[in-house]
Amino acid sequence: MVSLPNSFPSPIRILIADDHPLFRDGLRRLLQAEPGFEVVGEASDGDVLVDLARKTRPDILLLDLSMPRQDGMEVLRELSLSKIPVRTLLLTASIEKAQIVQALKLGAYGVIMKEATTQRLFDSIQCVMAGQYWIGRESVSDLVRALRSIAPTENGVRGKDYGLTTRELEIVTLVVAGYSNPDIAQRCSISEQTVKHHISNIFDKLGVSNRLELALFAVNHRLTAVAS
């Protein structure tokens, strides 16, 4: 049984989007049998999904990447534009790192593989409900490198500095590049403890809570252009 923090809604409302009826049925039965979860709807194609999310107002959307008519990435774009307050987990059989990063940039909170255990699925839902990202087997450093590789060319366009100092902007750029704290300390000729202090300040100023959120924020708001 999943133990949900008191801050979570009860039950957690879940919308399932997958084009395979047998898979949807099995997933719905699995979730409905678990105290604290409620399946509020199911969709078999991307065309109807955004309207269904608007009507059912789920907390969590379990979204298959390979949907007919409108695939998972297109659904994520439309959800982002519609401002529907749902946290999306991609539920997929296979996905590339670049696709994970693109999905995160479009507003997804993570990825859960269809081969995952029941407990991993429940854990991923809890994690996302807590406002965290769920990236499964992928490491944050791998995703940060992939994020940097697909980031659009900034062409000298400068963004806001969000109150960050020159040193903090330098550290943001190194985090986006995938450097660890010891590597950043060596490159900046400062102690690792000082790096941790700077990163804590950066988190506070930008309202993020981990390196992946920081990297996503930095790319989306062109902080690396500010630092250059």
C-alpha cells in the first residue's frame, strides 16, 4: 500500500491516455485497486485528450508517447498552451534521451517505462505529486548533456539575470554543461563547499529545487546567454 503525504489530494485523480484497450483496462484496474488513487478518465487518441483533461481536471496524466492522430509530444505542447494544471508522466515502452529532455521542456514531469514494476509506477506518481521530476534510469548528468545538445542557438540574445551574480551565472552555465560540483570547484578555483553555497543561492533565487530543474530553467530563459 502506498503511503501518501498529508499534503497530497485524496484520492489522487489520474487520467490514462493509451491507444491499447487491454493495457488501459489493466492499468485502470491496477490503480483503482490501490487506496489513494482514482482513475477519472481514459483516452485512446491525442485529439480528444486535452478536452478530456479540461473536463476531468486530473492531478496526474499518464500519457503514452505513441498516440494516434496526435502523439505525446503534440499533446504536451497543447497542454502547455492550454494552461491546464495537470502533471504529466510519459508512460512508454521506449524513449530516447533527447525525447525525454524535449518532453521535460514541454512541461512533462518525467517518464515511467511500461516494463516498470507496480511499485515503481506508484512511486513515480508520488514523486510527481510532490513536485519533483521522475527520470527513471537516466541520470541527471546524462539529461543535462542531452539538454545542452538540443538547446537552440541563442545568437547573442540575452535574457534576464534574475538577480544572479556573475559567479552564479558562471556556475549555472557549468551545471547546464553537465559538470559536477568537484569539477565546477576546480574550474572556478573555489572550494566544493563554496560551490554548494552558490548552487543553494541559485536554487532560492530561481525557485528550483534540483539540478535538472535548474538546467531546464536556464535553457528556457537563456541564462547561458546572459553568462556569455
